Amino acid sequence: MGGLGKTTIAQKVFNERDIENHFDRRIWVSVSQTFTVEQIMRSILRNLGDASVGDDRGELLRKINQYLLGKRYLIVMDDVWSKDTAWWRRICTGLPKGKESSIIITTRILEVVQKMGGQEAKIHFPKFLSKDDSWLLFRNIAFAGTGGKCPNSEIQVVGKEIVAKCKGLPLAIKAVGGMMLYKPPRLREWQKTAERFREELAERDDSVMASLQLSYDELPPYLKSCFLSFSLYPEDCVITKEQLVHWWIGEGFAPLRNGRSSIEAGEDCFSGLSNRCLVEVVDKTYKQNN
């Protein structure tokens, strides 16, 4: 199911220093629910530094083979949904074999990874977090300002009630924890949030969607404007933080307070969304801070 941490685990592996040193080429492809084989091929080539505008399918495949020939490569196909894997078989014909190369697939559907050639022994099923690990994750986010220490036992009781409703799903815990990070440590404030969370869960019975909806509802108006600007981009589009910050500044979304520069205000907007898990940071090392 969504929110268990499949993509997060794959990102950890992908960005590990030993992995970076082991492979000559590392390629990350976000596979949306609506895609074409040409889009996937172009995404692979963009990872390899080739824009490939206007090339037909055969030429795209030839270029992929050319770039990877003789190289040890890692390809991550993230969030695959389609049970018709003919597109994958087509791409596989162009991938050089050997050289200890690897492919990681993340999906919610077991049949998909089986059809794509995943070996049973190598299929990993992320599990729900335990009660203790759920609370640890939550408090490290919600009480980040105090090093993960809860201010008092009363808030801890309410916090644990909120965490229990996340049912061990890391994304739900991170989203609601990021929201509580911006709440004052007052019991009544926390109780009101816990009540709203209960109401959201009663309507949708999905802790991930309920936590994200609550997180959005709690946003100040200027952050809602920043968040809604993402609707102009296609699904799974990677956008640099620099581009977002300058856009929000130009639109007047980033409020200027306390003598801050416009860039600082825009950066605060980005942090406000990413801390609440409403923006997925895919690469913290890229020179333009994706």
C-alpha cells in the first residue's frame, strides 16, 4: 500500500556512497500511471545527459544501449502500476547484459514485479512500523526543535493517540509529525488536532490521505498557494528548488517579514511544505538543490 516507504528505501540505496562508487551509471525513472515507452526511454536518456528530442523509439533504444555498453549500471523504475509489461520487455532488449548491473523496481502490485522479471527471493515487502518505532519517528519530527524530546506527559498522551491512528505507516506519521512541528506545545491545540484527525479518518479510513488532507487544511494561505502551484506540472515531474523559489517570489506568494530577503522567504516556503511531506525531495545533493 501507499506510504510504507518503498520509494524511500529505494532512494536510500540509490544515494548510498558505496552504491555510487560501485556503479558507473545510476538512473532513476519515475513511472507515472499514464506513460508511454518513449517517455520512459527519454527519461533514461535525460539521466544520462541526453535530451533526445525528436528521436523515434528505435533510435532512443540504440542510444540507451550505446551509453550503457560496457558500463556497470543501476536503474530504478519507481512506482510502476501497469500489469501490461510489454513496454518493459521492449526496453530490456536495448539494455546491455552482464557487468553486474542491477535493476530495482518499486510497485504496489506483486504481479507487476513478477512480470518484470523480479526473482521471488529478491522481492522485499516493507512492513508497518512497530508502536515504538512509530512514536520514535513522530517525536523526532514533531519535536525536532528540542532534539526529539516531548515537552510533557500530557502532550505525549495525545501525541501517542495521534500516532496510533497512523497505523504504522511512515508517510502518515511523517506528514502529521511535520504538521505538529508548527504547533505550539499547548495541550488544547494538540487535542483539537487529534479530534480533527479522527474526523478525517471517519470520512476516508485512510491514514495517509487523512494525514495529508489535515496537513493541507492546516497550511497558512500563502503556503496553500505555493502548494497548489504544483498542479501546473505533470505527474512525477522533477522541479529544482531554485525554480520553485523564484516562481513563488515572482507571484508574491512568499511573505516578506522581519527583514528577510525574498530568497530566504521562498526557502522558508519550501521548508514549510517539505517538512509537512507535501513536497517530496528527491535529491539533496544536486547542485541546484532539487
